[in-house]
Amino acid sequence: MELVKTGKTKDVYKLPDGNYLLKFKDTVTGHPSGESDPGGNVVVGSVAGVGSGALKMSVYYFELLKKHNIPSHYVSADLPKSEMIVKPATAFGKGLEFVVRYKAVGSFVRRFGLYCKEGEELPKIFEVTLKDDDHDDPPATREILAALKLLTPAQYDEIQSETIKICDLIKNDLKSRGLELIDIKVEFGMVNGKIALIDEVSPGNMRVYQNGKKLDYLTLSSMIK
């Protein structure tokens, strides 16, 4: 087993059979101020159980999406070891994040606060951002992504449709638990020549509220069984 990448929340190992092993860590991301935030790009601390909770929640949602015939890189998981085995995937460029926003919070308010209020309902906004910590993950339009040769227009349309389908399924599942999905980001790559969901689906990818208050990583993951 060969270590190929050390990430903020996971380490990635290549397995002899060509698949990859993701080792989940207990790190929490956020902003330089120290505030934890799914949209943050720096590690702000470590909380015991965050990694296993993220894996448990990811497995739950990958299995749920599989029932709806949504392709992903997920193969299997070892929950006690905080490990997930995935198929090899090719990222678009150096990585893209696909976001669905149901309410105005976080970076959306920081960018557009002149025209919206914190917590305001949004008409299910779809965004794409570049994975680029040095430039605070800049957003990119359909035209920009095509010009940079990161996504063709057809790929953009397919991913937009799949992202909304995935996020709505997760939103409805959370709603059945008395929880409200505020926004969520997912990632896609090419798996066996087809577009598929990759990375994870965990508390670190979304904001979820209960009775108007944001749930922390451990509380949210403990509610997904």
C-alpha cells in the first residue's frame, strides 16, 4: 500500500489491485479565524470521532444513492478503521466543487450581502468553484469552465443535473429526520470513462440546521444511521 496524498481530512493510499484506500482523519476545516465551516480551506483543529463520523455518513449516503442508480467511486468501507475503498477516478483539472445552495449563508452572503440577508431562502442555486486554496476557491461559470478546458458544456449540463438530483435526495432524507439542509458541496470525476460522484458525503461537505441552529460535525453524523 503506497501513500499517494496527504490531505486536510483524508490520506490517500494506492492499493495493489488498482483501487484506492481513503483514511479519514479527525481534522476539522474552517477559516483562519479558527471558526469551523464546511466552506473553509484550512485545518482549524482536531476533534475525536470526526473522521469515523464522516465515513459513517458517507457510506450511508453512497449506499442510498446507489439505490437510485447514481454512480460513484465507492466500493466498500471498514468503519472501525475509518477506511473506505474507492475506484480510481480522474478529477477535472485540479479539482472542482459543485455546490447547491438552498439558503443564503457563508460565502454567498460574504459575496452578495448587499442584495440578500443571512438565512434568506434561495431558488436552489447551483455553483461551481475551483479547488484552489490560494485563491479562496473562485467560482467559475459554464463559459469559463469551457474556456479553461475543465468541463465541456455537455459535461457541465450532466453534472448540474446529477448534482441537483443528489442534493435533493440528501435534503429530503435529512428533512425526514427533522433536519434542514442549507447548502452542500459534492465532487465528481471520471470513473471507468463515466462521470461519477467521488470524495465523500459528510458533515464537512454541508451545513445542516435543526430548529434554526447549525449542527456540529459530531452531532450531525450521530443522527445518520
